[in-house]
Amino acid sequence: MDIITMLEDAKPGIKYQIMYDQNGISFPITLIVGNTQGKTLLLSAGVHGCEYASIQCAQELGREIMPESVSGTIIIVHIANLSGFENRLPELVAEDRKNLNRVFPGNPAGSMAERLAYSLTLMQEKSDFYVDMHGGDLHESMYPFVCVPGVADAHFVAAASKARHACSGPGRVRSQPPSGVSHSVPADG
């Protein structure tokens, strides 16, 4: 089932745990539909397959969040880069050796990484807010920070800045998004 149909057919007050399988790619998703209407939040983890902290966080959120505590919809992509995770491959998608985070918005007829990016882009387009959780790949040591777009429509920048101030992490970075990146790359500011 494609994500658009899945969102349109989802019933209020239900949590779905499925394996998204479309266009030759697959990854685990939890879809939580609240009892009341509201915004749609997309959370993704495992864009880099060895970012274990974000993957564990996504799995725990998928288990712990109940529909009765939600207004709107939450889409949780547990491991976007499943082949990178299965092969313990830092940064890259196993099938094409591309960095998934560098091929957005993707291509439905492209390589594996490009098709994964395209599927995530479709989900982003159906979401009101997107949080791409990273955790430092196998070879990285990361300082906690929140990265928000610095270049976008004014209402997106304002909403992202408001959300960033609600986060308790010590680092808050406004960024300049280069092309082909799902969120943004940190820049000074």
C-alpha cells in the first residue's frame, strides 16, 4: 500500500504498524491516528543505517505513543535505510553506495537511495511538520543540536524556529539548505 492511500484510509483512534513496501523499497512504519483531527507529524530515523540512537528512539516512540494521546496523525519511519542498517554500513545505502541524505527529493525511477528519498519526500509532502532524527553514525561522535531551515517560506522558518525553542538540547542551528538534502546542513548562525 502506498503512503497516500494509507493516510487516506487510516481510521481515527488506531495505531498501525506495517512494513511500507512500494517501488522495490521497504521500511518499517508506525502510523498513529488520534481520535481528533489535527496536524500530521512525520518522524524519520535511520537515514544512515548505523545511527542506532535515533532508530531506538523511533521504535520506542512507536511502542509508547497511544492514539488516545494524539490529536492528528504521527508517521514514524523506524529505519529509512534498512539495507544500511542490516549491513552495518555507515552513511550509505548498501545497494548503490549513495548517501540517502544527499539525494533528496529523490527519483521514483532512480537508484535505491533515490527511490527511498522519493518515498520519504512523498511522506514529507503529506505532513505538516517533519523531524529527521539522527544520532551520529557508527564512526561519529555528535554534539546534541537541532537544525532548522534558515531559507524557506517565512511561515516555515517561523514554525521551525518556534519548535526549535521548545527543544531542550544545547545546540540550535539555523541552516542554509543545499540542494539534494532532506533537511539542511548546519551553517553558522
